[in-house]
Amino acid sequence: MRVAGIPFDETVIPLTDIEGENPQYMDISPVMRVPVLKDGELAVWESLAILEYLAERFPEARLWPADRKARAKARVVANEMHASFNALRGACPMNMRREPAPLDVSAAVLKDVARIEQMWTQCLAEFGGPYLFGPFSNADAMYAPVVNRLAIYQLSDHPAVQTYTNAMTALPAWEEWEEAGKAEPWVVPYDEV
Ligand SMILES: N[C@@H](CCC(=O)N[C@@H](CS)C(=O)NCC(=O)O)C(=O)O
């Protein structure tokens, strides 16, 4: 939403209750997870559902590629992010504050990284960059946390990863996001790896 210039107010809810007992969750979503998008009385949770809702609500923002085939591919990779990479997501939590340093990871994590390298290489070659499908799209929103993970745990020196990471981290919205993360006063112990 920041990259597309869609105005919104943000409410930060600390993820410090491991069992999800933070009472603030109860008010916003029955699944007690973030993100949740509220538009008037409507609450939409699940990141992919949020992205689809935004694409319908703000068609002029072109959050999915205009071309039908490119749009299908963008949805494929966005869904792949949502449904896969469990080893990477479990072992390497996103963390804006962590100084980049290598981490010993399992073969399963390396397999996830290899698939991401392959995907980013192919997308950048086919659509010409700087983002996965040319202009910034919902697919990039889905992979932003992966950009952070690969960088802070030094999981890849693949040229496509470097190129894409440079493009993503140069976005003013990235800088804002990073600063906001670093400014959070709390620490989530189980995410400090
Ligand atoms: N499938 C959900 C996953 C949401 C999710 O797991 N959110 C995490 C943060 S990334 C969360 O709210 N954790 C809070 C907790 O476990 O207490 C989506 O894509 O939106």
C-alpha cells in the first residue's frame, strides 16, 4: 500500500504473546494473526486475500500485472510464497534489527533458497525487472520478508538475489519499513535466531 501510494492508518500490535493471547488480537481477527486490513466495517485477514481485495478496490494502482499471462504467473509465485518455504520460514524469522551474519541451516532450508533463486532469476529475465514482474506488484509484497531473510542470514550470493535485493531495499517504502521495525521497543524472543 505504501509503494502504491494508497493511504492507510497503521496500528502496530506487538507479537509478544506466544500463545496469541494478546487481547488486542481478539478485537481485530478471529484467527488472532496479523496482518488484518480494515475498510470501514469490513475486516480482511490472510495476506493474499488482502492483496486481492486491494487490487479490486484500487484498480488504478495496478497491483497485479496488466497482462493476463503475467498476472497468472504473479499469482502463482504469490501463492507459492503463501503455501511453501516452510523450512525457511520456520528456521529464519524475518528480523529488521539483526545484523547480517551467516546461519547454519538445514538441507530443507537450502532447498527453499534454491527454488527462490530459480524463481527470481526467471522472473527478472522474463519481465526485465527491477521487480519480479517489471513494475512493483503484489508478488513483490509477498516476497519482501524473504528479501530480508536471505540478507540477514546471508543465505544466497546468487546474482539475481543481489539484484532484486538492491531494487527492493532501495524503495523509500522499504526504508520506512526498516526504520519502523528498528524503532519498535520490544523484542520477540522466539524470533531472535
Ligand atoms: N496465513 C497468514 C499468516 C499470518 C501470520 O502467521 N502472522 C503472524 C505474523 S507474520 C502472526 O500474526 N503471529 C502472531 C502470533 O502467532 O501470535 C497470512 O498470510 O496472513
